[in-house]
Amino acid sequence: MSETALLAHDLVRILGTRRVLDGVSLTAAPGHRIGLIGENGVGKSTLLRLLAGADEPDAGSVVRPPDLGFLHQEMPFDAAATIAGVLDDALRETRDDLAELDRLAGALADAPPDSPAAAGLLAAYGERLERAQQDEAWDADRRAEIVLAGLGLGGVPHDRTLGSLSGGRRARLALAALLVRRPAALLLDEPTNHLDDDAAIFLEERLRGLPGAVVVASHDRAFLDAVCTDVIDLDPAVDGPVRYGGNYTAYQAEKRAERERWRRRFAEEQEELAELRRSVAVAAHQVAPNRLLRDKDKMGYGHRSGRVQNQISHRVRDAARRLADLERSQVPPPPAPLRFHPPALATTATSATAATSGDPADSAHSGDSAHSGIGEAPLADGLLVSMRGIGVPGRLTLGRLDVSATDRLLVTGPNGAGKSTLLAVLAGRLDASGAVRRRPALRVGLLAQDTVFDRPDRTALETYELALGAERAESVPLRSLGLLGPRERGKRVGELSVGQRRRLALALLVADPPELLLLDEPTNHLSPRLSDELEEALGTGPGAVVIASHDRWLRSRWPGREIGLRSP
């Protein structure tokens, strides 16, 4: 196994002043497909680069099989290279094997059957034949065409240069080249980016058919569930990264069981702490100086008081020692999962809006809650929005849509079908032909794909507190939501990444949810764990929820209504 397995031992990587990886070990044997998951910045891509040899660890070691493939962010070809050239490079070793088999076959035909040369040639031919059969060499060109078609590149002429391809097509071509090559170990970083449903399913089938080891970092829960034999959670833990056997569903089940064990242990320790504190207080009172003796105690006091007091003092010391030990080692409470925090029921619509408005300069163009006054008119009981004959030229055509106060609506469709446009129309951010009626004073919140804050010079925490108001921000602290870490909370908004800005916008909606919540690809830039928590929170969250999403995991488990859009 050592020749074909991928082995990493105690890897440490420090970037700047931050220890990104601290003593990470990993064994990826042939036939195992390991998924790396965790929050953004936890070190998934860094670990893949170390495993591939594209970066060097500060400590630790990596043993790699001789044939290893790594899905780079940038292809190792210049813009003038053609698709045919990329495929030729991927098939070079396979074609060399076939050419060498032909040469060895000719040499065997010319060598005397009983000569030493024939024995050597026969051994070399057998070794090369075994490798060619394992790589399915005779089927390589047909396999290349199947892979290109499966990844949505089947109709692209092979003489097209890389410079003439979109970024998504270049990424798919890089993935296709690795699948065609079939290396002994394969390292993939977010391989389902730029893939539609059919291409993602095709990739899953291909990876399950590979005999070698696969290590993949991904946020795609459906992909992790379909492919992985093991999942490694790189999020910080007491004993370092944890490896779970099985796919993503098995990982979820084990994490739920872990959380329940954590909750029970915390509750039991808190109960024991309370009991120990009571015991110490009572016992200490019993041995307190100058305590008055009852009459019935005075007669025997001289005979037994010393022994009794010694016993009580011993119990006090034991309880106090146990209390001190437990207070030092007690487990912290399990982190609260992401949950929406609706305003108090007594809060009026006017005061609730005032509490979330803050300085207008602190609003996010994609995540603020606001009144929508467009087309306000009486609606049927329970309806928030009613739309008829909606049209946005070249972007959206929709005959009818009603959204009730408790609706859970999923909007699906291919790129360009108008999903984001529909959410913008529902939010009152985009004018459309037709009739749009909203309940008066309806509070709407939109999480768009592009998040821009008006005051990039303010920190994330300042933005959060000013947008919500002091009282609301104190009752739902930003740190409690688990969406931004301490470093990100102190950064200026303009220094945050796209994903971090979206998390801040989502935090504003979670902390003070509107009556109509519109989410455009909400699981983008979220870890699998946070995506799970968000989906669970949506099921019990307040008001109506409308989501547009390509997330296969979310879509396959959506409990509410669904509307499919077609390209106009």
C-alpha cells in the first residue's frame, strides 16, 4: 500500500502569524475517497497544496505515490494551448504504454524463444501490459470524448484555444484532463464549481469508479454524500481534525450524536457543580467557628466533638477539591446552532423597523430589512404578495405567483431563467410590468448574491450594531451566530471577502428577520455545517421564506413549494 497510498504525518503550516494547520495527519489508501470539510479559512486548500507538493510544510512530512493529479485553480497551460493539446498531454503516458507494447511485441517476435533476451522482453511486456489494462489504455481516446461530453464540453471544437474559453469551461477542461489521465491519487479543490447537475452526477460516477485514492475539499453536500468513503472535519477540536467513516449522511448522524453527548455531559457537569457548591457551603457552615451548640449536643461535646469536626472538615476538603478540579476541567456549553431571532411579540411593526434601520449608510444593498411600499393594496387573508402577468424584458416572464405569510417557496431553473430577477421584483428592488400587490407596511429582507455595504470603512461589528440598534445587537450578539469569527468581526467591511460580506448580511437578517425573507443562493460561501443549520432554522423561522438555489442537497430536501422558471 505504501507505494500507492498518500500519507501525511503531523503537518504544520504557518501563514504570516496564523497557524493554519497544526499537526494534521492523513492516510489515503487506494479505493478511499476522503472529503475535507470545515469553515472557510480552516486550511482545506492549504492541506491539498501540501499533499500535492505545491507548497511545503513548516513541519511534518508527506509521502506521495509517483502518479498524482491535482486540480489547480489555474491550468498549467498557456492561453495559446488548444483543447486537443491538453488531451494529448493527459493521454501521453497511456499512448507511451501502447507504443512500448508494440515495440516489445516486435522485439519478442524477433528474439529466439529460449534466449535470455526473450525472457527479459516477456517480463517487461507483462509489466507494461498489466499497467495498460489497469489504465484501460485501448479505450483512452473514446473515454476522453465521454468525459468531455459528461462535463459539458462535448460540442466544443478541439482546436479552440484556452484563451477563447470562459473561466468555467477552462475549469471543466482541467477536471476532464485529470479524469482522462486516471492518476493513482487525485486531489480536488471544489471540483463541482462550474458544474450543472448532470455534470456533477457524471463526476460522482467517474470518481467512484477510480481505483486510486481521492482527497477532495468541497462545500457540495450532495457530492460529498455520493462520493466519500470518509469525511475529515478540519474545524478546530480538542484532539485536532476528526475523521468519520462513511459519507456525508453518516457524518451528519455522528455529529448529531456527538452534540447530544456534549449536551448531556455539560448538563451533568453543571448539575454536579451545583451539588458540590451546595455541599461545600453546608459543610463549611457546620465547621464554622463560634457556632452555637444545641443543649443536647453540649453533654457529649467533649467526647466526640473533635472526631465529628475532623470528619466534617475532611468532607469539606474533599468536596472543595472536587469542585476546584471540575471547575478547571468542565466542558463549555455546546455552541448554539444558527437560529432566527424574531422580535418580541409585543413589539409593534413601527418600533421593530426603527430598531433595525440604524444609520442608512450602514445598510447592505443585499441584506437590509425595509418597508416595501410598491403596489400596496388590500390582499386576501394570509397573503403577503400577489403577482400577475409579471415581465422583465429578456430576464423574466411569470404568469402568477402568490406568497402567503407562512410560505416556504423554492425557486429553481437554469442560469438565466430569472431566479435572481424574481427575488428582486418580490423585494421591490426592480420594476416589472404586470400587477404586483403587497401587504401594507410589509417588511422584506433580501440576501442577494452581490453584497455591497454603504460604509466599507466601518468594521463588521460596528456595521452590525449600528444597523440593528444597540438593544437588538446586545440581545443577539454577532459572535453568537457563528457566521463571522473574531478576526472577521474586527475587520473593516471593505476588507472582508465576498463570502464574509454575505455572512454579515445574513447575520443582519437572522438577528432581526423580516416578514418576507428572500434568499438568493444562501448556502454559497457557507460551510456544510452552517448550511445544515441554516436549512434547519428556515423550517422554524418566522414569516415567509423564498429561496433561489442551485444547491442539490437543499433542493432534494426542500419541504415546501417549488416553482421552476424557464429561460425567457
